[in-house]
Amino acid sequence: MTVTTSAKGEVQSSKPSTLSAASTATPDAAPIRSRPLAATIVLFGGLIALALGLFLSINLGAADISFRVVWQAIFQFNPDITDHQIIQELRLPRVFGGAMVGASFAVAGAIMQGMTRNPLADSGLLGINAGAGFMLALCFAFFPGMPFTTLILFSFLGAAIGAGLVYGIGALAKGGLSPARLVLAGAALSALLSALSEGIALYFQIGQDIAFWYAGGVAGTRWDQLQVMFPWVAAALIGAIALSRSVTMLSLGEEIARGLGQRTQLVKAACTVVVLILAGSAVSIVGAVGFVGLIIPHLTRKLVGVDYRWIIPCSAILGALLVIFADIGARMVNPPEEVPVGALIALIGVPFFLFIARKERREL
């Protein structure tokens, strides 16, 4: 069985009878409409905006550095010049870290929303970020000086524990899982894990070590962290793109996906691994930044349609743009002091979450 895209952007199957039967069985099985032209514009336009954002982020900061010096520091680096050292050792890893973090959170949110058909799904709202942060607090308290290579593995483990607890708690409710129950369970567990993390920080006097994880920011990103993070993120993004067609089928409903030949449990397991790697990697770098994975997938679907073969790469670009420009804004609000990036994104994310939650309640 193969799936192709028609000139009108509709996904078609070589087994029309199977898809027709599935479509009749459930009203959610409408043709998957995509906008390839709009997606192409988003991709190329986003890459241009991303290049501009990278250059602006490198140029702006407490130290006033001209564009000419930035260009020389990137392409004609001289370690004896202080401005070149600032750009190479502080600003470049910061901006690349922000791009990777934004892409990771956005793609993780897109996969979660498509896989669970939950419009409120986001790694920050469903306890994944809090679980990773709690595990990091334990590592700082009991294993000080742990190399980042090992720390990121514990971040993955914490993300998995957080996700497992949220889904377990949500499943215990009468009537089974629902978007509202998952979000409530995620909020409760995130509050619990955050409180435990703060308690550990106070008791073991490691508050300064994990303070930036609470606030959320990319200011402390270093090249050695990016070297560890990049292979994980790159592999997970490639895996997400490879799974995009299957996520599109799951977004129609599990019964329809099975009718179209999908091995739904295997696909869900693979998607879960990808989400945990993306969210765990991002939290280990930037900390408790939420709502990126909630905002970006919804915006992307409005722009390019509901085909995840377009949604996932476009979400990666738009997520990177959101974090980079939020970081630029955080430096410009009250210079030379910086506002936490997580707080700035939350100013957009909280009203957006309330809007989606209200819309979802009307549709239930």
C-alpha cells in the first residue's frame, strides 16, 4: 500500500476501498489536506529569517560589537581580540543552542499532538520537562561534577519517568484518557516535581547550579554541550521526518491507521522515543522553557495543512525562530540585564493555551 499526494494536496491511498471503509466508520477521516506551496514558502522564508536571526543574535548583547567585527570573528577569527573571543565562545554557542532547542521542542510537540490527537499536548504541559529537570537536580545533588555526556542521559531518563507518570495517572481516571485529564495530570505532576527539585536545591545548597534551569535560558550554553547534544537531536529529527507519514495516519485515528496498514503500537513506541530524546536534550541545555511545542505546531498546521510530512520540518524551522527571537527580545527588554527566555515565551504561551483549552472544551 502506498500513499501519494495529489495536485490538490490530498493524501490518496492505493487501497481506496480500505480508506473509504475507514472514512465511513469515523467522521474524523476527512482527506488530509496539505499546502505544498505554502510549506515551501515557509521553509525557504524561514531559513532566510533564521539566517537573519542568527546574525542579529550574534551582534546584539551587553558588549557593543559592529557587524564588521562579527563577520571577521566568524570567518577570520583572531584569539587575541576580545570581541572575537566573546563571539566565538559566548554568542555563537548561545544562538546555535537556541536554534536546536527551539527545533527540538517544536517537533516534539508536533509529534505528540499528531500521535495522541490531543491539541494540548506539549512536553512542558505533560510533565516531560519537569521530569527531566527533577533528574538533573538529583544529579547535581548526589553526583556533582558529572560530565554533560552522562547528564544528558539522565535527562532522557527523567523525561521518560515524567511522561510515564502523567499517562499512568491520566489512565487511572474513570473514563480513561482525555486531553483535559492529561493536561491536569501533567500540571499536577509538574508542580510536584518542580517543588521536589527546589527542595533538593535548598537542602543540598545547589540553588545556583540549577537556577538557570528554573528560569529557562540559553545564556550558559557552551560548545562542549552542543557537541554532545547535536548527534542526539540530529538523529531524533531525522527519525521524526522518517515517521512523519505514519504520524499523519495516526492523526486520522488509530482504527483508520490500522486499516491503512500501520503497525500503530510500533509507530507510537518509536514516536515516544523520538519525543523523549528531543525534550530531554532541550531541557538539559535550556531548562524549563514551555509552550514552544504547543504554539508552533498549531501555527504550522494553520500555514501548511495537516500533513506531517510538511508539519515536522516547518515546525523545526519556526521553533528555532521563536526561541532565537525570544532570546533577542530577552536581551533588549532591560539591557544590560536579561529577562529569562522561558518567561518571555510564557507571555505568549499562556494566553494561547487558554484559547486552545477553551476551544477544545467547546468541541467536547
